[in-house]
Amino acid sequence: MMMLPGSLLVIVFILVPDFVLLHNCPSPCKCIYTTVYCNMTGITNVPSDLPKNIETLYIGNNPIKFVAKSAFVGLIKLAWLDFSGNNFKESSIEKGALDIPSLRVLDLTHNSFITIPQELPPNLIRIYFYYNPITTLKATSFVNHSTIQFLYLDNMQLNKIEDHAFDPLVNAVEIDFAFNKLVDGSFGPMTFVKNQKLINLGFRFNNLKTIPDTSHFQVSLYSLDFVGNKIKVIPAYAFRTLTNITSMAFWQGEINDIEKMHLWFE
Ligand SMILES: *[C@@H]1O[C@H](CO)[C@@H](O)[C@H](O)[C@H]1NC(C)=O
Ligand SMILES: *[C@@H]1O[C@H](CO)[C@@H](O)[C@H](O)[C@H]1NC(C)=O
Ligand SMILES: *[C@@H]1O[C@H](CO)[C@@H](O)[C@H](O)[C@H]1NC(C)=O
């Protein structure tokens, strides 16, 4: 009997901020609870009157040209920001504009960045960069971004990963390079040496002709994906240090020889 009033009280406290939010929705956006949808509304600026308790913001596919440093000030709960398809380039986002302390997920897909912007906010966990014309990951690209766990770099023009580019990503769990232009020699053998939590690594649809040297990949890896490359031979012991691998994919490739691992079987 004592439970009922307590539960009711909790419900009231949870619902009140949401109703307040709905009343404060900036036009022409739509608001549902703490999610605000401003995507594809034609707006040319980030609305200055976004509700303070917003947690998720979709603001992609708009002709927004510039994001000022003050754009998100005071939005202390904003955790998910989808800025896809705005034709942004390096100068489109003022330095510090995305320094939203609570931001964990950032979607910058379908933009025009040619480098990973140095203005990435701190504390990100997940970042999407699909469809940006980025050719090179620089040694400094992810400096100070040790919190990133999921890094999606698909469908870019990537053909070079500088040494040490991934060294800061000590918490990375998944890195995906599908549909890029990586060839043998686009990255060195020490590229993933610091990623001790890496579980999934994907090279789907690149132009690799040989299996990269995996001897410095971390034993944390569970899954390696080489689908759609030009690898012809899987050499004996190509993965000898990767004792935890449970999934490896090579389909739509050109494999015609898998060398025997004599020492293991004799
Ligand atoms: C805005 O984005 C959300 C989430 O991706 C999507 O469900 C919705 O259809 C989009 N709205 C418009 C008008 O494109
Ligand atoms: C990384 O953080 C340090 C300390 O806060 C700072 O001095 C340095 O400029 C940062 N480097 C980059 C590339 O942001
Ligand atoms: C390898 O797999 C085992 C069993 O799943 C797991 O306990 C161990 O932590 C894994 N090792 C690494 C380095 O991730």
C-alpha cells in the first residue's frame, strides 16, 4: 500500500519536464520528449531557442552554412547530435562549437570534410563519418579522443593512414573502413598496436591484395572483415597471434590459395 503514492510521485516528476519541452519547441522543428527533429526543415542556422533539456538533436539535411561557437551553449544534456548532410567543410564549424560536455554520439556523415576536423568535441563515444571525401587519416586526427569506442569511416576516399593515427584510441571497440581505397601499404604494421580493446575491424571493399601484417594487431580482436578485396592468398600463420578471432570474412574476394599450416597439423 505504501508503494502507490511513491510511484505516482515519480511519474509526475518524470513527465513534467517533457510537457514543458513540447511547449518550447522552436519552429519549424518537431519535438518528441527530449528529442528535437530539425532535419530537412530548410533552416539556415541552428535555432537559438532549443529547449534546455534536449538530449537528441537531428539537424541534418539543411542548408546550414556555419555553426557559431555559441550554438549549443547551455544544452547540458545534449548527448546525440546528427549533423549529417549539411555540406559542412573544415571552416563550417567554429572552433569550440561542438564542445558540448554531455555529447557522446556525433553524426557528420554526408558532409564535405577533407580532414577529420580538429574541433571534435571531447568525451565522444561514437562517431560517424560516412561519405566525406577524406583521403588521409593524420597522425594527429584523433589526438585527445581516447574516449571513442566506435569509429565509422566508411565510404570515404581513404588511401592513407599515417603512423600513430589510432594510437590515442585506447578504448576503441570497433573501427570500420568499408568502401574506401586502402591498398597494401596504406597503413603500417603498428597501426593498431595501441587499440587493446578492439573487437571488430572491417576492411570490406577496399583494394588490399595481401593480408596485412597482423602480428601487431591486438589479441582482443574477435572479428576481421576482408570482404570484397583483391586478396589472392592467405599465407600460413597470417593470423597466428590472433588467438581470439571467431569470425573472418573473405567473400566477394579473389582467394585461390590457403596455405597449409604444417606445424599445427603434423
Ligand atoms: C529526421 O531524422 C529522423 C531520424 O533519422 C527520421 O526518422 C526522420 O524521418 C527525419 N525527418 C525528415 C523530415 O527527414
Ligand atoms: C590535446 O590536449 C592537450 C592538453 O589539454 C592540449 O594542450 C593539446 O593542444 C591538445 N591537442 C590537440 C591536437 O587538440
Ligand atoms: C579472449 O577470449 C576470452 C574468451 O572469450 C576472453 O576471456 C579474453 O578476455 C579474450 N582476450 C582478450 C585479450 O580480449
